[in-house]
Amino acid sequence: MRIIQVESYEKLSALAADIIGGQVLLNPHCVLGLATGSSPLGTYADLVKRYEQGLLDFSGVRTVNLDEYCGLTGDDPQSYRYFMDHNLFDKVNVDKNNTHLPDGSAPDMQAECARYEALVESLGWPDLQLLGIGHNGHIGFNEPEDVFHAAVHTVKLAESTIKANSRLFERPEDVPTSAVTMGVGAIMKAKRVLLIAGADKAGIVERAFHGPVTPQVPASILQLHRDATVILSMA
Ligand code: F6R
């Protein structure tokens, strides 16, 4: 795996947008695996800028997101569907019918997990999967555990994740405690993986990519991926 260190969040975002934009140019019908959170905000803003400049065309692109909170509908401003619409999908010419996230409000979550797994498989798995990383090493919402979960599954979020996510909610009791996430299977089947990490993640990046491969640090499995790139910002 490659670890590229850059000096700022702006450079991280520009480089990630170069790589994702390059993927779209090389294959206008590619499947992009996407992430939410603070880390990709700059990347999405850069992609929007390039679209507005006429440099990128998303009309044939399909997207699959990693995860969604359980209990939130897509029109809830805290949902990841809302985040993606607001930060990327509504600002470029992607066909919204080709943008996919798990449905966190589905009445039968087990059926929803099976549906989403089958959907991602039917698209042929992501050509490029964008990832952030939690301070505890989670990717998607694959939290530290004794085993790796291959398939889409529901997960009780780790205390540290709930605490980290609470910055985006007005009241602590509104922070979702469970989520539905792609498993590490789909992430490992992505043809390319791009993980972006801000300077505050330097410690966990060191543990995940220079330490043992273990489900206690879920991102560490990326050491076994055949085409994984990490961009780490130094400030
Ligand atoms: C979000 C996701 C999470 C985040 C991670 C880092 O879709 O899958 O794994 O990437 O929690 O979040 P930020 O970027 O907010 O630090």
C-alpha cells in the first residue's frame, strides 16, 4: 500500500479529487464507493468545482455509500443521504437514481442488509472506494471487534464513535447509536481503495498500516488490499 503525506488538508482534498476525477475520466460509467464525515468535505467541494469548470461529467457514474445511521430517513438533515445530496449529488450532474445508500429507516434491517449487499454486488463492486478512518480504526462503521464482518450488517456504534459524531447533533440523545454499514468484504473487493486522513489521525494511521492486521483495528485489513492508497495530511 502507498502512504502519501501531504502538508495540508487542502492538498489532501485536491489530491483525492485528482484520483477520483481521474477514475471518472478513465471510466465515465464507474462505480464510486463514497464516504461521509468531515474528511471528504474538501474532496467533494473540489469535485464540484471541477464539474462546474466543465472538467468532469458524472452523468454515467454510479455511486454506493458505505453506511447510514439506523432510524433516520433520507430527508433527515443528519442522515448520510442528506449529507451526500447536499455536498455532492445535488451539485453535479449525477443521476440521483444511480446513487445508493443503505436505507437506515427500513422496517426490516436484516432484509435491508441483504438488499444492499446484493445491490453492491450487482454493480460489480466499487471501482474506487473512498474511505475515512475513525480514531479507533473503523472503516465504514466496521468497529473494533474480535472478527471481521464481510457482508453488509447493522452495528452498535462504539462509545468513542457516538462521542465523535455528537459534534454534529444539537442534543446528545439525538445521536444515533446504531448504523448499517458495508462490511470489509465489499471494501476489499473494491478494485482500488483511497483512504484520506487528517493530521489528527496520524496515530491511528500508524497503528493501522504499520501494526498487525487485526479486527481490533479494522482499517488494518487494507494492508492486504492489492491497490490501497492512503493520503495523510500533516497539518
Ligand atoms: C462515514 C464513515 C466513517 C468515517 C470516519 C471518519 O461514511 O464511513 O468511517 O469515515 O468516522 O469520520 P471523519 O471524517 O468525520 O473524521
